[in-house]
Amino acid sequence: MIISASRRTDIPAFYPEWFMNRVRAGFCAVPNPFDPSKVARVDLRPEAVEAVVFWTRYPRPLFPHLEELDRRGFRYYFLFSLLDYPRDLDARRPTLTASLAAFSELSARIGPDRVVWRYDPIVLSNVTDVSWHLERFERLCEALCGLTRRSAVSFLEPYRKIARRMAGLAERGVILENPGARALRRLIAGMNRLAEKSGISVYGCAQREEYAAMGLAPGACVDAELLRRVFGLDVPPGKDSGQRALCRCAPSRDIGMYDSCQFGCRYCYATSDFAASRVNFQTHDKASSSLLGRHEPSGPRTSADQNGQGSLLDLA
């Protein structure tokens, strides 16, 4: 079983103590996001977990626990989202300096193959147009040269809750754009060229077929090939049926919960209500078997939980 931690929230940035408590307990509880009365018990014993895939914008709060994960025999890699958007789009993102420092330290610790850079999603607007993205992407490629081998990119998907938020940005002078095929080809070709100069390969995350025709190679974030190459794991073929039709990820169990991330990204599909997310974080109990609230799965516990409360994250 592959553990995804998590598409739904940033566990390394905001909930590392909860995650480690669940690792020590040997399980966690995960309510169904569409029917919270149904609660799954997810086995987190090292012998039951093939690998952990961490999704994060700022992994540093988890760094003190990596040695313990290694000692317990866990295999893991990181999907590290690193962009440089204006604050209108990324209200509480880490500073670029802090992100690059964390990326460099993580890569030095576990190796560039285990830190995948996500330049995701690409928001095209009057203030973040094709030229803007190529300029930022070039700077980031140069900064990350030697620190990663792969970059996952995707274009903003117009989910309803995102569309409402993005429409509200018009009052601040940010207008979404829908560039034509010629502009998109220029962007994709430019990103491929810039990444190659830094020894980085670019792949598309769950992107439409027309992007592949423009030169954006399809790939997977929960990547069976990477797991085979880095850890020697033989992951069975097949895609995760719980993800979008165009997603190529291997099956995994997600242990996060929606409306719990604190970064406040305007384009985030995993947060419906920023105010509710703040309340959820403030009332989070890291002794709970589930990330938010008290959801007890069926089946015996494997060890006692730890006590404590969540704390705010310093992103400077």
C-alpha cells in the first residue's frame, strides 16, 4: 500500500506531529470525504506501507522526524510545490528564500530523485501571462539545478469553487486569460527547454491530450516507475481509480482531510472555505486518530496515542 500524505492538505507543513503520532500508533482513521459516517482504518505499520508520498509546499516542520522515519524503515519521497506567484494568488505562501532553502536541505538529505518539483498549477492571467511564467520558471530551474530531476506541471482546472474565488480577483486587477494554442505551445516548449538546461525533465500532471500534442509529456506524481527505480519496489500496473480520468498515478491511500490547509491559495481545490480551514487547524488535536475531529475506525488500536495541540507555522 502507498500512502499519500496528502493531496487534501499539507501534512508536512501543518500536521507533522499528528502524522508521527499515527506512525507510532501504527494506524490512522480517515473518514470518507463524501460520507464522514464511513471511517476507514489505514494501516501505517512499516511492513504494511510500501512507500509514503508527501505533498507539500513547505516540508521543514517534518525534517526533525525524518531520521525516525528512516529508522522505522519507511520509504518516502516528496512532491514539493514551488511557485513564485503574487500574494493575490498565494496569500500565505512561504517566501521564495525559505522555500529554496528547504528544497536544498531536503535534496541534500535524501537525494534529488526523491524530491520532485511541482510547478503547479499554471495560472494564466494578465499579471501571470506566458512571458511571466517563462521568466519565473527559468529562475527556479537555475536555482534548483542539481536538486531535483523532475518537474510536474499542470494548468488550472476551472472547478466551481476555484472559479468563484478567481473571479473575485478582478477587483484587484487580476483577470484570468485563456491563451490560444500558439501561446501554449510557446510556454510548453520554453519550459521543456529551460528545464533541460538544468537537468530537469518536465511532465504533465493529469493534463488533457492537447497538451501532450504540444509537447508536454504525460506523467504520474504517485509514480510506479520512480518507486521501482529508487526503492526497487514492484508496484502493480494500473491507475488510481479514485482520481481524475487523466491522472496516471498509481493507487494510494490518502490520509488527509479537506479544509485543513493554511496557505490560502486562491487556486486550491482542496479548500472550500478558508475561514473553516483556520478553525479546523486551531481546533486540531494531534492526539486524534483522524486529522480533524474524532473519527474512530473499527478494529483494535496498536498503541497509545500521544497528547498535544497544533501550533501555527512560521513561514519566514
